[in-house]
Amino acid sequence: MMPNRFLRCAALFVTLLLGGCVTARVEEIREGHTAIGAADTIAVLGKRDRPSATETEFDFVDCVSKNMGPSVPVVPDRTFRDTLFPWFEPRTAPANTRDLPELISHPRFVERLNNLGVKYLVWIEGSTRRTDSAGTMSCAVSPAGGGCFGFLTWENDSEYEASIWDIKEGRTVGKVSSEAVGTSYMPAIIVPVPIIARVKSSACSSLADQLTTFLTDAS
């Protein structure tokens, strides 16, 4: 009895250490020279609509900001929005980078950007969504005990694109896109064991690393 229980516990422990399968890729298009000076900062923002399915998740934007290398100083989102009030409030924020030239025509807007030292504005659009699911699981409780039996699987797809806007030049200098696809599993023999594919996390890390390289490349 003891060896069988030990084997079941060991198998469960190993399963928990494993994650779902994730495939990620990143691409970039360069349209201009970029470099970060000692006094320069960048701002990382996400598309924010009035409640909408196209709104970029705040936690993803925050993840990208926090994962960019120390060579790229990022202005905190709240600091940026407070300083640039009311231009980046949900109801007045630009819908995309095509609306930025009009903002830059406002002297007060430019003055506040300069006070923050913002040289580049990184604008992220995209989302993570579930694209497929399959399997069944049933659970029951009885006087003798309870448990679940079955197998579930689902696939998530993360697609994000970051446009890099040069404030002084007033134009987009490039784009970086990150895509991650992953399959998660949940087998259950008495106890359900989720094996989660960290799709959004993978897309965030890939995008942050590539943005850091893009912005610090002096070529």
C-alpha cells in the first residue's frame, strides 16, 4: 500500500512541475534609427477603448514595462497618464498611433512629455484569447468519498503588436510583434491536475526582450 501511494504522490509532483506546451515567435520591422540617451525615457501604453473586446489587457502592458531591460528606463503608466491628463484618459485617449500627430501639435502636451524625458512612445495592441477546447470531466461525491475523472484540453493564442513612436521626429520608427500559442491540459483521476501553458507570459517576455534590443540598437 505504501509504495503505491508514494508512486502516486511522486507522479503528481512531477506533473505539477511540468507546464503546457508553448510556441512563441517575435518579428520586427525597422523604419528608422533608435537610441536611448542618458536622460531619455520611454512610455509603454496599451490600447484602451471604452469597454471593448479590442482593449489591450493592462496586466500585459504592465508585464512588458517591468520586463524591459535596465538600459531602457520606463515611465510608470500611472505617472505618465497623470502627467498627461486629460489626453490619455479612457474617453480622450487616441485610438491608435495615427492620432498622435494631432496631439503633438499641442504645445502643453509636448512640454509635459519633455518634462518626463519621453523620447519614445510604445503603443501595444492585441490580446490573449482561447481558440479551442476539448474533452470532458465529471465529478461526484458519495458517502464513501468523492473525486473527478476525465481529461480537458484547451488552446490559448496571444497576439500583440507594439508600434514605436519617436516623439521628436513625429513618426513611427518601427514595429515589434509577438505571438505565442500554447495548449493546456487538465487530467483528473480523483484530483484534477491543471497543467497550464504560460502563453501570455511567454508573449510578454518575447516582446519585452525584442523591444529592448530594438530601442538600444544604435545601428
